[in-house]
Amino acid sequence: MGRLTSGTDAYRDAVSSALIGWGLAGLRELPWRTTSDPWSILVSEVMLQQTSVSRVLPKYADFIGRFPDPAALAAAPLGEALELWRGLGYPRRCRNLRDAATLICDSHGGVVPSTLGALLALPGVGAYTARAVLAFAHRADVAVVDTNVSRVLSRLDNRSMTARELQETADSLVPRGMGWEWNQMIMDLGARICTARGPMCGRCPLAGTCAWRGLGDDPARSSAGASRPQGRFEGSDRQARGRAMRAVSAAGVPRREVVAAMGVEPERAERLIAALVAEGLMVERGDSVAAP
DNA sequence: AAATCGGGGCG
DNA sequence: CGCCCAGATTT
């Protein structure tokens, strides 16, 4: 039998049954998969934005333990949250999460909203994270499109896809009543089998319905959601910013010490510190710099 | 559409 | 050493 045409009911059913047969038994055991608390889900999803599962694992429980609900995070100084965030990278995510917690307390009675529109209005919450809360906390039949799903779907159809195409295709594939399971499984497939480098097509449950199968140019590389080449980290602004974040403390640190810790020319260090202050990730106190 | 934003781990 | 990671926001 030939490969089924994408977009048809038969295609959807074939993909569904094959993936469900593969995935339900062997899902990775992850702490955010054993809760339906929307706040816990939201925290995990923000942590997982561009940060691998293995790096989030040791941080997640500590953060939830200290900030078990939006009110706890909203009430804490940002600097305290940033301490628990240290090592995850992209600290603006932590600031956004705290701003989101404040908005949740001020406008939603302290309860994480459960509509797509209200979730998208939270700072740091985009198309992926909003739907992840709906699917994983509320078991809604909406599809999440992360880097894994983008890769799997574009390879299945062997073509580069836009963000809109990916979302529409993903939504059309979710089996009714199985939003939670479906999204977890297709992400696991991308993380464990249909990987960015060295995909293991030989043990892929969807190989029979895949138009790519590892042959020829990888359509995932040019699809929306694919990782784009980055500049060198060594010597970058990002590295210097990271060093600055580690150098400051709640008590405050003399400016020159922070500049020295950053390992770049003083003029450049000062410019980066000014940006960090403007972003609310640190504050100036007289001649020193402190955690916010 | 392209740039920016951390940091670590793996092939 | 290059590439990638459960993205979002700004330009």
C-alpha cells in the first residue's frame, strides 16, 4: 500500500494509531507530566523555552517549592526568583514569569487563565506556551507546536512549512479527547527518534507514513520553529551579561567589580549593564549594582 | 524576516 | 568545535 495523502482522514487515523501504539507505554517520566496544576505547567513550560529537559529537571522542583502559586512569585523580590533561575539562562523569562504572576493576581484572581486569548496576553507566553497550558493542564484538544513537532510534521510531509501551516496541521492531527497524550507523544517522538541530528528512522513508528525518511535535504531545517544559527557564545554580549548576572547580589556589588567580572572592555560592560538595568534584571544603587 | 537573548551538552 | 535545545519579543 502506498503512502497516504496528507490532510485526509485516513492519513490522520494512520498517523494517530501508529504514534499511539508507540508512545503510550514508553513516555519519559517527567515531573510536569504528573501534575495538572496550571501554574506548575506554566512554570515548567517557560523554563523549557529553549532549554533542554535535562537542564530544567534539577531546577523545576525547587522553583515550584518556593513559589507554589502565582501569588508567591508575585510577592517575592525578582532577585530571589532569579537566584533559583540561575543556570537556566535567559533570565528575562524569569522576569516575564513574575510579571505574568502579578497580572494573574491583579486581573485573574490569582488563577492562571484558561483561555487562549488570556494566556497569550501574559508576558513571556506565546503560541506554544499558551497551548501547552491548555493541553497539559486542562486536557484541551489543541496542538502544541514546539521545535520537536515542527520537525516531525515537516519531515512527514517532506516540505518546509510556515508557522501557520504547522499549527493547522498539528491541530488537525490531534485525536479527539487525547490532546494531552497526543502532544506528549509527538514531542517525545521528536526528542527521542525524529531528532534534529541523526534521526533514527529505522525505529520510527511513523516511517510508513513519512515522506522524508532521512533521504535528501532535511525539510525541518527550513521550517518555522527550526533552530537558527547563532553567533559564537565565547566573547558574546550574552556571555558577558550572564557573568554580570552572576556577579551581582542582593546586597549590591561595586560597579567596577561587576565590570571586571564581565571580561570585556569597560565601555562595553557599562553599556551591557545599562541594558540589564533597563530590562529590570538589576538595579543601580549609588556606586554599586544590585539584584532587583 | 531577522536579531537578540544563556548556557551546557552531545556528536 | 558546531549545532541544538518543550520560544518569545523586538526591530
